Amino acid sequence: MLLIFDCDGVLVDSEALACEIDAQILTDIGLHYSARDIARKFVGVSFKDMVARLEAEHGRTLPADLGTQLDTALFARFETDLKPIEGVREAILSLPYPRCVASSSTPDRIALSLRITGLSDLFDQVFSATQVARGKPAPDLFFHAAEHIGVNPLDCIVIEDSAAGVQGALAAGMHVIGFTGGAHCGPEHAEKLRQAGAHTIIGRMTDLARAVQAFA
């Protein structure tokens, strides 16, 4: 059994910070979004796919350095404000299964997030949506992780906080645990993940072992 963890919103409590930065910089270039708008539309979506959606929706080409602008502002914010999800380290160490990360974020952002929060040592294998043709909700990233590690997709459990991630994991034939413990998750988030198809929902990492054992 392989455990596949999303990063943002599952391992690190980054989504609220990222949504604030995205909204601020997009508004600065004339695309008026609130942090709530970003959370609703783009949490769990790769930067490439977010840009494609924005350009299609607004009928304009976004600045070529938008990714650099976002990363510069976000990485500075991470250095001061990023925290791990409460109890995540203890929850992971309590489980006797191989594990990896499969995230829509870039490799640099994933590495920084894990370093700042002291979680880097927990994962030998980290996979980014930049390594596959299609990001979540396509199953490509999950297939890539399972194939690279040599595990049948049917023997994988994915822990995800976004509807896009849940849909991608289901499309790969994997078991899915929806997580609602991030700061960006409102009272409706559990239902959103349930509607996306999550097999079970947890709101605290102290419940992870029980949820995993139900599939193991």
C-alpha cells in the first residue's frame, strides 16, 4: 500500500496564504479576484492550468513573468508565516506504509514548503505536476507517482484537500481520503470533497490512521 500526499493544504497550511498572494497580484495586473475567488476556482490546480483558464476567461495574455512574481511574493511569505498542518508529522510517522508527495505545485515550491515546516525528511519521493502533461483533475500525476515507485494504482491511498485532486485520484483508480483541516477550508468544504467523490473525509490528522486502515 502506497500513501500519496498532496502538499498544499494537506502537509502544509499554505493555501490561504497562496490565495491571498494570487488575488493581490492578479488584481494588480487588472484581474480583480478576492482570495475567496481564488480558493473556489483554483485550489489544487497547477499554475499552467490556472493561467490557461484565466487567459481564456479574460481574453488576454498574462505577463510572461507572472509565475516569477507570484513565487517571489509567496516564497517570502512562506519564510515568515508557513506552518505544517497540525499533527501531520506524528500522523505520518504512525503509519507503516511507503509514502510520497504528489502536488500541483512546482518542485521549488514543494521543496521550500517541506523545508520550512520540517517535513522534508519524511519523503524520499516528491512528484510535481510539472512532470506530467496534464495536472489535476487529470490522473496523470497519480499514475506517474505509482509507476515510478512500482505500485499498482489500485493499491494507493491519496490524501487530498481539493476537489481537483480528489477527481484525479479517483480517475487513477485510487482510494481517496478528503482532508478539511487547512485554514482555507470553510464549513462547506467537506461536502465539496464528498461531491467530488472522496471515499471518506477527515478534519484532523489524528484521524488519518483510522481512515487509512479502513482501506489497507
